[in-house]
Amino acid sequence: MLSPHSPRQNQLLAALPAAAYERLLPELQIAPLALGWPVYEDGDPLDKVYFPTTGVISLLHVMKDGAPAEIALVGNDGVVGIAVFMGGSNTPRKAVVQNAGHAYALKSDVLRDEFRLGGPFQHLVLRYIQALITQMTQTAVCNRLHSLEQQLSRWLLLSLDRLPSNTLQMTQKLIADMLGVGPEGAMEGLEKLQRAGLIEYARGRVVVPDRQKLEAHVCECYAVVKTEFDRLLPH
């Protein structure tokens, strides 16, 4: 029976030239991503990086009092652990599974060696990092200037862009952590979107029945991020 999982479900790995892909393939290990699993804690050693295929991972900044807020999310478009490419040996932020699924893990030293070869892999990773920086920057702008419902709409659309369906399995606590608000704020945002007919939410399950309708409601921040990813990365 053929495996339902393949490294080429990740867009970065799928875009690699055959020679680079064949070098990495024996080192790639399938890794389950359970909802809420802390992939990294702030300051953890970067022994492995993760290429999500069917799951989504949130990158969080955690304040001294323990309050988290999402700064970016990574799905089948990218890789978690980019500090490896910058010479870092520890992660500067927390990473938590936002939507359950799978990823491929790769030892950091293997990735460093491939990156140092230069060529297509290095160029691809650098373009991805540029796109990720755009997402981080736009998230900060959105959180400062736009309403909670617009932030939630942006976050939902970016999540769905990295998933094969229009459904997310999410707890209210995770949504609150991602948006940097309390549980009551998260629930209020979800209820407003539901009353507007933009989502259906029940028992940790968010369904977007009409994507175009949600896109018409979202702020400009979603389009900025999506345009940059589409411009810089292969699909």
C-alpha cells in the first residue's frame, strides 16, 4: 500500500532540484503533529527543523509573564527552525502546533550542510525567509491597527491557505493565544464572524463555508502576505 505521506507535500521540498532532493530524502523522517504540541520552547536547542505537510505550526513570542502572541504561522509552504540558516543553535521563540497533521523532520546539521552548498536550495530558503519576514511585519501592523474580527479573518485565511480543506480543528484557548487576547475576546470574535455568516464554529471546529465572502471581509493585511508568498515561492 502506498504511503499517504510524501515530503513533496511541502512546497519547499517539492521545489528542490532532483539532486538536492535526493540528498535530503534519506534523512527526512515523518513526524506527527498533535494539536497544541510545543515543537520548540523559547531557547530550546535547534537539533531538528520541521517541514510541515498537512499540519500548521504557529510561531509565538512569549512575554515575561507567560502571555503568548502569534507572530507568524508555517504550513506546507515552509520550514520551522529558520534560525539554523542564520547561524543560531537555539530557537528565539516558541513554536506550537496550531492544526494537527504531519511534518518531515530533518537534523539541523544536515540542513546546514545543504545550505552551505549554495545554489537553488539556498536561494529558495532565502526567498522563503523574506516572505516569512513580510508575514511577521504585517502581523504586527494588523494587530496594531485592525479590529479583532479582521485579525481573526486574516488568521483564518492564512491558516486555510496551508491546509487541504476549509475546516480547522482549534480550541478556544489556542485561538486566544494566537491572537494575544483572553478566551472571552477570542469567543467574542468567533461569535461576530459566525453571526455575519462568515464561519461556523462549534466544539473547537471552525468551518469557512464561503471563502470569497471571508476574503471580502478581511483587511488588506491578508492580501499583502499572500501576494508576497505567491511572488517569492513556487506553487
